[in-house]
Amino acid sequence: MTDSMPAGRRWFQVSLRSLFLLTLVAAAYFAGYREATRKAEQAHKAELQAREEAETAMRVAQQADLLVATRARALKQYVQVFTARGGSATYTDPGGATVERVEPLEK
């Protein structure tokens, strides 16, 4: 039976030590790959969270600007009505700011 195989062909033989070393190198490679992937995922999540927090802060700032503009507009309208009537009343806006009698502006 061994006579039928060509003399130059033999099964590839590997020692147990070489097999263990090959397994160790492959495991180290895949462990490094997994660690790099995990760090990239964490960086991506941190970036998304920072972007979301920045967008939330921007929305809050826009709402605050809108509130200030609305209060300023209401106060201006009150001053115009107040000076036109010449009355002596006080005005308290929803934010708690109180305006007492204001002398009309000279034109």
C-alpha cells in the first residue's frame, strides 16, 4: 500500500508544540482585533452622546432666546400702552419681572 504513493509526497506533519504556538498567535491576533473594535465602538458612542448633548443644549438656548424675546416684546407693548394712557399701574410679566410707572420717551 505504501508502494502506490509517490516517494515525494508525504502528509504534512506538525508537532504539538507548533500547533500550540499557531493557536496562541491566532488567539492573540483576534483578541487584539476585538479590543480595537471595542475601543472604536466606545469612541463612536461617546461621539454620538456628545452630539446629542450639544443638540439638546442648542434647543434649550433657542427656547431661552425665544422666551426672552417674547418677554421683551410683551414689556415693550405694555410700556407703549401705559405711556399712551398715562396711567399709574404696575406690570408683572410671567417671568416675575415687575415694571412700575415709566415716563414716556420723548420723540
